Amino acid sequence: MKLTFPKLPKSSHTLRYGERMDPARDWFILVSGFVLLLLASLAWNAWLFDRVTKGDAIGTATSTPSLNPAAIDSVTELFQQRATIETEYKNAHFVDPSR
């Protein structure tokens, strides 16, 4: 069984690669494309870094969340309780069962 491919019409000569093979050109296009993308990335990152170091915001802030003083007080109270418990553990004498 012989597999044959149909012939391309004469108008499709631009699709054929044949004699136009030029690895140097292909590599040049590939490397120059990579370099262009690298330079674009470096420029974008430099601009973004400069913007952030000046204190500008990234993106747009739609609204600032309001702080709830009751929630802040409850968290502060919780940490004070934990600090009290921690000092009790440090000052109290107890037997460590792991030893």
C-alpha cells in the first residue's frame, strides 16, 4: 500500500518551503522576537516599580473599607487575654509530662 499526497496547485507556491529554507533567518526572527518581548517586559516592570516606589496605587480603589472600632477593641481584648494566660504559664510551676 503506497500513500500518496495530492499535489498542491501552482497558486500555493507561497505555502511551500523548499528552496527558501534559511535557518539563519528563522533563528534571527525567533531571537529578535524574544529580545523584543524581553525589552517590553523590562520596560513594563521598570515603569511599575517606579510607580510603586513613588507611592502610587496599582489599579483603582473603588472604596475604602470603614474600620469598625468594636471589632478592633474585641481583637485587642483577645490578645490581652492571651498575653495574661501566657504570663501565667511562664510564672506557674507545672509538671511537663513529656519529660
